Amino acid sequence: MDPGDILGILTLDDPARVKHAKPFEGLLPPVGTPSVIGNKPYQRFRFFAGILNDILDGYDNQAIMHSTLKDLIDTLRDPKLPYSEMNTVMSSLSGRIPAKLEESIRSTLEVAVAKGDNTEFPAIRLKKILDNFIQDNVRPTEEPMFRGQVSPISDIVERYLHGLKEHETNVLGGLLGRYADTEALFSGSIEARILALREQNKDDLDKVVSLVLSHARAQSKSKLIMTLLDHVKASGSTVSNPDSLMYQVLQSLAALENRSSTAVALKAREVLISCQMPSYEERHAQMEAILKSSITSSFYGEGSGARFVVFWFRYNPRLTTRLGHRRSRRSKSSSIRGILSTTFCLRSSITTTTGSHLVGLTTADARDLV
């Protein structure tokens, strides 16, 4: 027999009962994400951070960029985030670390959770537990191996050692730094830079393809970076420590010379200048201290009934005139009143004043000023 030869013909008794395939004309049921996200804070954090990292890698996902960034920030500010991450790590290390250490860590976490949702993550306490256990129970020759074994715990402790606010700043700084590290490679001629990258990564050309793809979507990435910079500026964070991650990242962004990164570089300089100013809380505390130490009262000549209130204050001499002339006293008082009222407003434009004067005013003048 040859291929394709007919072996037989089948005749149906009732062809009407045969069901024929028909085109599907309905709607598919709603489907979720390719992988299960989970409802725990740490699982949500990894999911949202992954979407933003994909955008920085050159995959366009602008439709959900703003909502994802908002969800990421809300998750970073969730007090349960470090507990969720630590519990995940402890579950994976259970049975692989000494039982005494595991019990100490779990009991510390349980005590902190029992105090309420607003309780700060006990990172300092956990760090002391790790250090004391290593000092008392681990030989010096085995210490490097043991620290590598508990490195996931140490990593969480170090990241949350200064609180949720610092952790949020470092995460956002990591996203900004990812953009800066990629775009810094493409300053100058794009062809020359690609050839240089190929030469540097002969054994890993996939890395070169990923970098070029990310740079090709620089305009899309810039929208995310501009949104992040606006958030950093609006948060009122003070970035004045040269050793901090955010300061170094902003400096790197401000130094970018690509044409596609011009707007980002200008925005980074603006944010860097703005964040180096003292925060509102610092200005408020400083001005409160100045006012408390600037106004003192003492009484002279109680026998004659004359009372004087001595005001020690700093003001700009160009705004006022000498108080020695009675005719200029009213203008002097109004100027002082304006300075004090402007000072209470804590305007950033009045951060320094010059001149120190000791002025003796009568009680009536003090009532006019205050």
C-alpha cells in the first residue's frame, strides 16, 4: 500500500447526530496576571518594583506607570512591609540556622507586632541579636561562612536600620540610579558607544542588546524619572549628605550630557538645590529657638513706676531707622512688626538676617509690637 490509499468508507446510520465544530463567538473570561501576586506587602512591593524596572529596561508600559508608582509608594510606607519580608526570609531559612537564633528573632518580631501597627521595625534589636550570637557561639574561623548563611537577614536589618522613610528614599534612589547608569554609557556618538560596549562585553552580547534597548526608549523612561523627581522634591526630604545614595544619584543625573536626558538633568539640578535647603521642620525648630532666645523681659525702675521691656532681636538695618528719634519710633515699630510677622510665616526667602541690636522699649511700645 502506498501512503494516502483509501482503506475503507464509513457510512453513518444517522449523520444528523454528528456535532460539527463552530467558530467561538462569545467572550473570554477575565484572566489575571501570568504569575500569582499575593496580598502580602512584600509580594506587592516586588511586583510593583518589577513593573517599574521593566519600564527602565525599555519595555513600554506607560498605561499603568502612574498607578504602579503610587501603589509602590503606598506599599513602601506600609509599617507591615519589613515584617512581611522578614517572615518570608525566616520561612526559607527555618531549619538551616541555629534554633536558638531563630527563636530569638521570631520572639523579637512577635513582641514588636504585639505593640501595634505603628511600632517601628526592631532593626537595631535584631542587629544586636545577630552580633551577640556570632560573638558568643561562632568561632572566628567560621564567622565568614555563618555571616554568608544569615546574609538575607542581615540585608533586611541593614535596609530598615534607619526606618521606613530612609528605606523608601533608597528604593527610589535605586530606580533613579538605574536610569543614570544606563544613560551615562551613551554620551557622545551612539555608534561609537555601541561598538565600545560590544568590545567590553564580547562574552555577553545579550547585555549589550539590553542596554541598547533601554537607551532606545529613553523618552519613555524620562517620563517615569521626571515623576520620581517630582515626588522626591514634593516629599520635602533633605539631601545634603554627600555620602547618601540619593545625593550621589542626583549628582549623576545632573551630570548627564545626552540630548535625550537634557530635561532630566535640568530637573535633577532643580531637585538637588531644593532638597539641600533645610526642611520645614528644621526651619520651624530653628526659628522657634531664635524667637525664644531673642525675646526676654526685665523690669527697671520699679520704684518710679517706669517699666521697660528689652527686646534682643536681629533685623536688617536697611529696613528700619534709628529708634533714638521719637518721630521715627512708629516707623521702627511697624518695621519690627513686619519682620516678626514675616518670620512667623517661615518664608524661605528670609533665611538669614544681618545686624544685632539691643533696643529698650517702654511697655506701651512693647504692646504695640506684640
